[in-house]
Amino acid sequence: MAIPLAGLVAIGLAAGMMSGTASATQAPKDVVSRNATTPATQAVQFWTPDRIRLATDMKDSLDISSKGVKGGTQSPDGPPGSVPPIGEEKTKTAKSKHVNLPNTVGRVFFTLPGANPNDPKSWRFCSASSVQGKFRNLVATSAHCVYDTKKDVFYDNWIFIPSYWDGNNAWEGKAPYGIYAARTFNAHDDFVVKEDYDFDYAFVNVYNGIKVKWEKVNNKWQWTVKNVGRLGDNVGGQGFAWNRSTKVNVFSFGYPAGEHPDGDKPFTGRTMKWCYGKTKPMPSAPKYNLQEHIGFKCSFTAGASGGPFIYNYKSASRTGYLVGVNSVAWDTDGNDRYDHISSPYFNADTYKVYKAAANRWTGNFPL
């Protein structure tokens, strides 16, 4: 079976990639770009420490048997290309034998549209990563972590917290590099309109970050904030690559928290986890228009959605090249435990969405 993890390369800088004006509001017709409906101040104020702790991984009912089904026919639709990580535009970093967790990866929090925002059942989280962009304000995640296909709207109260860590009760430790509120969502029309999981990726432009100090006064949360600057300046950003081989060694990072089909729950979502392996074409799932995924052995569960597939990852710099995002969890042997994760194959369509997003300016958090 397979289930969306809902709730759950380098050839140098591509020619013309970072060109464009600060507004860059025009996007190709198959790229859906929408400004967040929730004001940034409201979104950050919504996520008090209590609500952050109570947010749950997204859950979904997609259930597909993949036993006996041949792999897909994923292949490049043009020449390979890439954009280098932040800080490595003109340098090369030696590989490290240790796996240092990337500062770019974190958790995103949002509420379900149309639901009572004060009902904890509407509080959700996914995973995501900062990625290179002209204005260093770009977050990569899964499309199902930004868009509700049942209600045909983008999620509310969307924020990103890089390097999220819930190892203690100190709020300051949960957001060491600040909080970044969504300004513009960018996704492919084939996911938004057709619910096609071959396009289950999204790029979110976020405002410059703020650090928040929470204090309870008369049993109500009050906050003080300060600007901390651009996301990419604070945590860096992964490179971006498309039309690579379907068989590459990658790391995947995320915050898994959900159960396996058999009810076992090995993860808590409180800290970042990682998997490593070699990707391969995954079976098709016509019922969900899924035909071009790549995946590898990994037992991630819900909550890891949107976390990055990173190729050529270097622990010294904690960066590499984004070639996918956690999208679907697979039980390939039918033992009721997820054993593979997969991502849409990043091709020229992906690059089209990325390019539109990578040239969008946001600016300071509107205090």
C-alpha cells in the first residue's frame, strides 16, 4: 500500500535563473501563485506555545497495494540543470563522514480552512526546507502541505520554523532561527486542479523572520518580537536540481510522527530524523494520477511530508541539492509497515514553478 505523507545535478547557476524584477508577479499559466489569506501577524500570533505543542501530523486515507506492480517510466524531459546552495555559488566543500542535520529543515504549521481555528483538530504540521532563491525567502515543501484539495483553497495560518526542536519546554529552543510567515504560495496547476501527485511540490515565499518572546499574563499569552532578517541569510538554503538521474543517492530529512498501518508509532515529531538511500522509479498509482515518483527505503511516517530529498549532501556545509520532497509513504511488502518514501520526479515542470517562486520578493515581517 502507499499513502501520502500528509500529516505526516550540478552544472552551475542556470542561465537567467536569478534574473527578473523585484515584483516578478507574472508566472506561467500552469503555475498557481496565491498570496496567503491570513495576515502574517495573525498567523504568528495564532501559534502560541500551547498550540504548537498540540499540532498533529496530517492524516490521509490513500491506500494502494504496490505488490506486483512494475516501476514507472520516469525520465528527464530536457537537459539537467541546477542552482547551487546558498554560500556555495563559487566554492566547493569537501564531504564529511558525519551527518550534521541541516539548519534549513524545519516544521511548518497551519490550520485547516473552513474549520474552527480554536479546535485543536484543525492544527496541523508538515516538514519543509529553505532553498536557494534570489531574495533568500523561499521554502520548499509538498503541495499537500499548502493546499487543501477537498476545499480547493490554500491553508490558513501558515508559518515555517527552521531547525525546530522540542527537546525541552523552553519556547526559545523551539525556534532558534526565528519564525517565517507565508506571503505567497506557488504550486503546479496539475496538483491544484487535478490532484495529481506527480506534481506534489510547492514553493512558499516567506516574509523576513521574527523572534518571538512569549509570556503568559493573567492566563493569556502576550508577545514581544524583533526582526531577524531573511531566511536564507539565517539558515542558508539548499540548491535545486532537476532532470537528474532517477537513481541517485539522497538524504531525506523530516519530522515523522504518525503511526504505521499496524499501529506502531516509532516517531514523535519532536526532533528531526533522516534516512539515506538510492532512489529508483516507483510503481504507478493511476487512481491518484501518480506515475512519475522516485523513492527509496525509509520508514518515515506522517509528519515527514514536505521534507527534502537532498542529493550530494555535505555535512560540513549542511547543504546539497534538492531533488525531491517527501510525498508518499509505501508499504511495498504488505506487512503493514511503511518501508519506502517517494517524491515526484523533479523535471522542467518543477523548475518552472521553482523559477517563478525564486524571483518573488517579500520583505520585512509587517509588525
